[in-house]
Amino acid sequence: PTVHVQFGEAGAMLAGDAMQALAFEVLTPDPDLPDTMPPALQARLCGLLARAAGHAGMAGGQAIDLAATGKALDEVSLRDMHRRKTGALLQASVLMGAATGPCNVQVYEALREFGAALGLAFQVVDDILDVTQDSDILGKTAGKDVDANKPTYVTVLGLDEARRQARTLHLQALAALQRAGLNHTDHLRLLADMVVDRDS
């Protein structure tokens, strides 16, 4: 069961609050410990995460999602909403990795594009799975977005076009990763494959 089913909505919200704070705690380790990250890097990582989690990212996307219930969205608005939600957090995780090592502007921008395509693909696939999988496989109630009259890639574009969009975003992510010209990107490539090929 999801956390709010197992422990109640209040407990789930408190757990979410605590985990968000924990993320920043992890990024700012005790300065008395050896091998602590330089303060400038800590600040940069915290900034990336804060923007991805806040009004321009996850929280803003969720607000759009709540406001859009029962309303028709066009594809541009839907894409904006999805880019802000989990998409922004996935992109931030890629950029935080880039920020920890030597990375020129061209590589950073290619990784930004990779993260953006990856994050949006995750949300598109989430919309597809909501209408194609059973609740037991998903681990959450299937069809809840349709039941709640929420706009999704499937309701706006149809299932076949949503699947095509997911494939296109997958190819865009892989192309951006190739443009980055980095060695040892197998894990990022596997992550892109997993996001699109997952069944839950």
C-alpha cells in the first residue's frame, strides 16, 4: 500500500516534509567530517534541488495539476505541467551529478536536455501506465487520473500518440546523451531505457 493508505494522510504528509528536509541535510554534510564537499558546491546542489522541488518545479506542477482537474488542457499546457512535476526532479538529479565534476557549458547543456527529455518521458509513461496496467502491478490505483477527470497525455492525445511521444522523448534523451560526448554513460542510458520500458 502507498504511505497514506498504510499510515494515513497526515503521516504521509509529515513523512514527505521530513524526507524533503533530509535531502538538503544530505547535501550539506557536517563540516567537521572529513572529505566534506566545498561550501560552494553544497550551495549549488541545494539551489538545483530547491528550484526543482519548488514553485517552478514539483510544487508548481502539482498546483497546475490540481487546478486542471475537470478542465481541458492543450498539449503545450500539459507538457509544461509534466515538465515541472517529477520531470524537474529527474532533470535536477542529472544536473547535480554534472555539477560535482568537471563539466563545460556544452556538456552541461546536453545533460540538461537529457534530463528534460527523461523527466517528461517518465510522466508520459506514467499517464500510459495509469490506463494500461492493473492496480496490483502499478502499486497504486489504476485509472485514478481518468476517474478524477485529470488531463493526461492519454486523454489529450490518445493512447497511441502518447506512446509515440514516449518513444520520441526516449530518442531525444539518448541523442542528448550522445552529444554530451562523455565516457561511461551506460548507467544514464540504462536509466533512459528503464523509464520508457517500465511496467509500473
